Amino acid sequence: PGGEHLLRTEINGADILSRMMHASRTALAIGFVSTGIAVVIGVTLGGLMGYFAKAVDMLGMRLVEIFEAIPSLFLILTFVAFFGHNIIMIMVILGVTSWTGYARFIRAEFLKLRQQDFVVAAQACGLPLRSILFRHMLPNGMAPVLVGISFSVGAAILFEATLSFLGLGPVGEPSWGSLLEQARSSGGKFYWWVALFPGLAIFLTVFSYNLIGEALRDAIDPHTQRLKRQGG
């Protein structure tokens, strides 16, 4: 430790602060991209299930149950064994296997909204389906999804850290999980600073996304805005 290494160095002599800053790119990329894929799939399918209901809803829920039965960790381990450590593959698999929660949220909201007067008026005006679903109904049903988005970003970051800790993360890229793994040397010695600072980075990042999700929910939810106007 010294003035040139504020957070000390890892076992290979590299500066921990610089590697943590560089590793944040990998963690945030996986969190944003995988969550974005899951949100697009979940909102689209959930909106269709909630709007049409009946046969579409039944088929959609069976599809949701199938994907909920797929274990993401073992699926990624299988793909890593066959195709190597690919960050894009990890993003896609996390997104494709984690959209079911968003579909359930949007489906439940759309089942309530489809009978509202503004939806019936939009249908009577002959608006296209995409306008009814994503311009009129989605803003009124998106609030419950926002908190789920924040949790999903944090969960994806934790998932990537777990894979890197196990040695299955992206090759050639620094990672918070790989830094945690280096805290335990082969001789049994534990380097506390190598575990402390990356662990704090993971904790603070996940905590921050939770706060952002709560703030977005309060800012976008029409019911909250109506209560604020009444109170003002």
C-alpha cells in the first residue's frame, strides 16, 4: 500500500482500484444488456397475454412456466463447456431465461387495464394495436416492472461475479468476481483488502440500482402523480 495504490494491489501486483474501475464495464454491460433483452421479451409477450386473454393468455402462461423451469446457471455452464467463455452468450442466456417475471407483471396489469374507459376509447377510435399496447396501456402498467428491472440488473451483476469467481466468466477481462477469487491464495493466506473493496463495489452497485428503481416508480406511476397533485 502507498500513495500510488490507494486500495493496495492484488497478488499479481496490479492496482486494485484501476482493475475495479475497468471491471465495472463488464458488470454493467451484462446487467444492462441482459435486463434489456428480458424486458423487451417480457413486456411484449406479457402485454399480448393480458390484452387478448383467453387462448393467447393460456398459451403464453404455459410458455412462461417452461422458461421458469430452465436453470440459468446450469444452462450457462453447458454453453461455456461447448462454446467457451463468451460475454455475449452470457448476456443472451440471462436475458432469454429471466423475462418471465416481467411477463407476469405486465399481464396482470393489462388484464386490469383492458376494461378501462381510455382503452375502450382507443379501440373505438381504431388505433393500431401497438399504439394501444405501448402508448396508452404500458405507461399505466409499467410501474411494477421498474423495481423488477433494478433487481434484475443487480442479480445479473451478482450472477456475473459468481461465474467469474468460479473461473467461468469472460476471459481476458477483469471482473469483480475474479478479484474476490484472488483474495484466497493457494497457500491458505487470506488477503482481506482484495475481498473487501470488490465486495463493497458489488454491494453498493446493487443497492444503488434498488434506490433508482424506487425513485423511477414514484416518478412514473400515474397514481403517485395524482396523489401529489391532490396534495399540492
